[in-house]
Amino acid sequence: MLESLKSNSSGISKKYTFILAIIWTVLILISIAWNIYQTHKETEEKARIEARTIFEHNMAYRRWNTMHGGIYAPVTEKNQPNPYIVDPNRDVTTTNGMKLTLINPFRMTKQAYELLKEISPMSAINRTVSLHSLNPDNEPDEWERKALIEFEKGHGETSEITTINNEPYMRVLKPYITVDGCLKCHGFQGYKVGDIRGGMSIAIPMKPYYESEARTRNIIVVTHLLIWFVGIGGIVMLTQNIKRQQQRIAESESKFRTLSEFAHDWEYWVKENMEIVFMSPSCEHITGYAKEEFLKNPHLLCDIVHPEDKAVCHVHMKDFMAPQHEEMEFRIITKDGNVKWLSHVCGPIYVDNKFLGRRVSNRDISDRKKLEEQLIQSQKMESLGLLAGGIAHDFNNLLTAITGYSSMLQESLDDGSEKNKRYVQHVLNAAEKAQNLTSSLLTFSRKQIIKPSIIHLNEVIKNVSGILNRLIGEDIELRLKFSDVELPVFGDANQIEQVVMNLATNARDAMPAGGVLSIETTPVMLDPEYVEAYGARPGKYMMISISDTGMGIDKKDMAHIFDPFYTTKEKGKGTGLGLSMVYGIIKQHDGFINVYSEKSIGTTFKIYIPVTADMEDIRKEIVEHKPEQDFRGNETILIAEDEESVREFLKDILDAYGYKTIIAVDGEDAIAKYKEYKDAVDMVMLDVVMPKKNGKEVYHFIKGMDPDIKTLFISGYTQDILTSKGIYEEGLEFIAKPLEIQGLMNKIRSILDNQS
């Protein structure tokens, strides 16, 4: 156990190490991305600042030129008079004959940048542009035109990264504002002071900036990589320390965990004021209530006690500080409404001679109690059988003499003694009824001679169907449903017919106003847990189900319905041996009967008779009688079943039919599995009663996530439990245990295909 805890601690430590490493890596990656992004934005801003600086310098030079009304320079090949300057003093001649021409701000900056381009091919580009230019060189390109239009709307600076000659440039365009000095050359165009007459376009090459940015980016990556390695080392050291601490905690708590967490019995420690100091998790398995519910409401310990046992429990716990309390047994009502028997043992807890409360241990003995009741009932039935058999044997000896001598007396009477003959005939008729009565007693005691052979129940029921129609009358509908797969049984056909006739007669009497009588056959595979309560062998059985929609049987009568001479019918309308005879016949065939009845709803008798073939013959029979319908599929089915044997059976049979399965062991596990695989699940199969959350609670949770989810409920509980769970009220799909393969696969295929 301790090694398991250490292994678990190691697994948790590795899990946390992995999670922290992932988080740290993500943070480093985010930091790298953010720093690279910021560096890129800063690179662009640096280029933009350079363009603005160049603009300001250019504007200063141009204003200087404007302030002096332009400057004169000698006329040369490269400095020809500017035809776009409208000024009578544009060209002058000095006293020594040198010709000078006026250079305005535009030409000055243009000539300066032409010189700069000769020095540096990747230098900044400077252009003066206008929507109403005089000089074709001032015509704007498409990007500049859009910016100039925005200027006229009142917008200011425009900047953007664009491509010039296949190289990236930061382009900045700022507006020209007309000043007094500008009117000398441009006044004739109608400009006034303050007008926007165009703009200066500055283009800064980005290649040097991007090269610098790449170097900075590499430094960021290398720096963060080093930081990442340091952080990973710290995480490993931290988780190793946590792992060692967890192992120390696991070692110190291992014994307590063994006794409390894994105890099957329900253990708790309670103080005199009903304060709960400790509650074992097994309380939920036994009572259905979680330990948090008990801790929140300690009086729940008394509230769940069965009303008939509350007084006994009160007396038991009255002397709370008594050193010794005798072991006792009482019933509780679980959260889902079931009744369970508990074996209760408690003792005082003293520490340093101080009384700290009582330690209580409750063991679920419901199965033992059920077996005890079944054993008592079985012993009673066996005793009644022996008694009935003995009485019938001796009574038959007496009847032999009565009928023999009566027959001789009848033959010896002369023709004139018709009155006496009639009297003797009454005696013979009564003797015949007595013989039928003894025959029923022998059947109940399982001493009746039967003539068994290999029979098929479908054929047996078909043979009596005509008689049944006449027997039950026109106001009762007879519904027969025969299994497509029928396995042979070893029995007496006449006796089985008698069983069906007796149960049909009882059903007719239970439906005086009419109703429905349903008879169905089906093969089933019964597991050891199911047949244990009936003292039968596990394996393959043929089942006959006989149901009516009659008045039902009172619960107080259910325990006695197979007792000889017990009847609920009016005096003179029943011998009380009909069901006793049915019980005896089925027992003599090594079978058993399961009965469910509910007042005003009806009664169902399920008769199980073992098949006679071995497994190879069974497989052959199934193949030979395999229906034309194909129940195979490839859908994914979530199975929620707390009984391991049933869970494994469902998985194996569904896998055999091509389905994919996801297994859950209780209600909470079912919800977790559905959350994990919800996109893959086509259908859910839910046991009605499960630990932690029952099938109905799981169904409502899943339905909240997928209103169209296909669902099949399964249960081995009786219909009263299913009714309390709301399965029948909501008309949900349901199939009862023990599960019959063909019926189960047919139901699954029907639900998946949306068939009714």
C-alpha cells in the first residue's frame, strides 16, 4: 500500500513538473513574442522619427531660403533658370557679366538630395508633391495622392511602410503650410497664408533598421532561452522538494488511509453533542449520502434509521458514555429509497483518560438478511412439500378403497335402484375431485411422475393458444410473442401446458373487466449473482413471461402465493393449490419463478427453465435460428454499470457485434467519461441504480449537454424501484436484467436507428 502511495506521489510530482514546465515555456514564448513585437514597433518608430527629423531640417533650410527671398547662383549646365518661377528678377547679370538665376526652396532641396543620392544609393528620398503642381516632377504617386487628399480634409501626417524599387521604406508625408515668403513665387496661383499647398514626402530605407532589428531579435531569443533553462531547473528542484514532502505525508498517513479510505464498512467518530469528528467515504456506498452531507447535518445519522427501528436505536444510544454497547441490527432507508440492514458495533474513545466520543462501525448485512429470509422461505416450502406429499400418498390409498368399493357397489345395484346409483355416482365424482387434489399436492411436493423429453416452448404455447382464447373470454386480449431464437429444454410438455393454463386462469380472474394477457418466450443467460437467490445454476435458460393488466397482488400476500391452500379468491372459487402446483412443476424441471406485481397495474410471472443443450449445441441453435435482421453496428456506446460481471458482459457482447465501447464504473465516472468523449459518443447505456450518481441523474446531466442523446436504461431491480426513479413515467427506453442477447441487441439497434 505504501509503495502504491509513493508511486502515486511520484506520478503526481511528474504531472505537476510537466504542467509547470509547460506554463513556464508558454510564458517564455509569450515574452519572446511580445519583445520581438515591441522591437519591431520600435524599429518602425525610429525610422518614422528619422523621417520627421529630416522633414524638420528641410523645412528649416527652406524657410531660410524663403526668408531671404531665395538665393542667386551662377547659371550652369546643371543650374538652368527655373521656368516655373514667375518673378521678373529671376535672372540677373552681375557687373562683371556673370549670369545669375534665382534658386527657390524647392530647387535647393532637390539639388541637395541629388548630391546625397550620388554619395549614398540607400539614402533617404525627399520629394515635394502637390495636387496642383506646376512642375511635373512634383506630381504625386498613388500613395502620396491619397495622403494629400486627406490633408485637404484636415488630417495631418501620414506614414506607412511601403516598397520602393523592391526595397522596404518608411514613408512619411507632412503638409506644406503657406507663409508670406511663399507668395513671391506662388501668389499668382491664388494661395493665401495658411493654405496647404502640398506636402513633403520623406522615404527612409528600412534595410539598415531591419538588420539592426534582427540582431536585437537574436539577442532576445538567446536571453530568453537562458532564462528558460534557469526556470526549468528551478521547477525541477521545486517539484523534487514537493515530491519528498508528499512522500513523507503519504508514509505518515498510510495506515490511517488503509483503515478508513479503503474500509468497506461504514466507520465514523461522533461526539456526545452529535459533532462528527470523522466519517469514512464508505458511507456513500452504503447509504447513498456523501460524507459531506453527514458532516453538514449530523442528525442525518438518526434520520435515515427505519421508522420501525428508531426506538431500538434510541435506547441503544441513550447511555452514550457507557463503556460497552451490545452489537445490534437495524434498518436504514438509503438516499434512493431502498431499505438496508446494518450490523452496528460501537465503543468509547478515551485519550489520556478523557472521553472523546464513540467509534462506530456499521456493516451492510442486507444480502445476508435476504439470504436468511430466502432460506427460511425455502425451508418452509420444502417442509410444506414433504407434508403435502405425505398427505397425498396416504390419501390416495384411502381413495383407492373408496373408488374401488363404490364402483363395485354401483355395479351390484339392480336396475330399480336408480336413486342409489345416483348417490354412488356423487361419491365417485367427489373421489375424482379428490384425486385431482392429490395430484396437485404431489405436483407441489415434486413427487408427481413426469414424462420429460426434448421440447420447444414456442410449440408448447402454440398448442394451447386456442384453448387459452376460449378460456380467457372475448373481453381479454391475448398477445403472444415468440422468440426467433429458441433453445430446447428437457421437460414434460403436458406439465408446462398446465402451468400456462393455471397462470392464464389466474390472470383472467384478476381482470373481471377485461384487459391484456401477454405471453412471451425468450432465451436468457443468467449469471451466478442472479440465480443465487433462487438456488439455481447459472447458465442458459428459456424464459416464459406471462403478464396481465389486472388488479395485482397485495404485498402482504406475495410471500404466501405459492403456499398450498392459500388463496385470495372468494370462498368456493379456488382451492389454493393452483400456484403451488405451478411452483412444484417448475421446481421439478430444475427451474424457478420470479414474480412482480403492483396493485391496479398488473402481475408478471417469469418462468425460467434451463436449456438442455451444451454450449456447442447452443451456438449451433443460435446460428440456425439467427433472424434475418442484422444487429451489428460501429457506433460508440458509453456503458455505465457498477457490477463488474455485467459490465464485462456488455463490453464483450457489444465488441462482438462491432460496436466501440467506453466503460464507466459509477455515476460520476459516467459524467467524466462523457465530458471527455462527448463528440464520439452515439449512445449511453445507464444502470438505473449506481453509486455516487444514479442513472437518472447522469441522464439529466448528459441531456443538458446534448438534448438529442440516445439513452437505454438497464436494471435488475423490480418495477417499483424503477417507478420511483421516474423511468416509466418519462417513457424512457428500458430493458430488464437478466439481459437476453438478441433482445438487447435489437433494442440497441432500434434506438440508434430511431425506431420505436
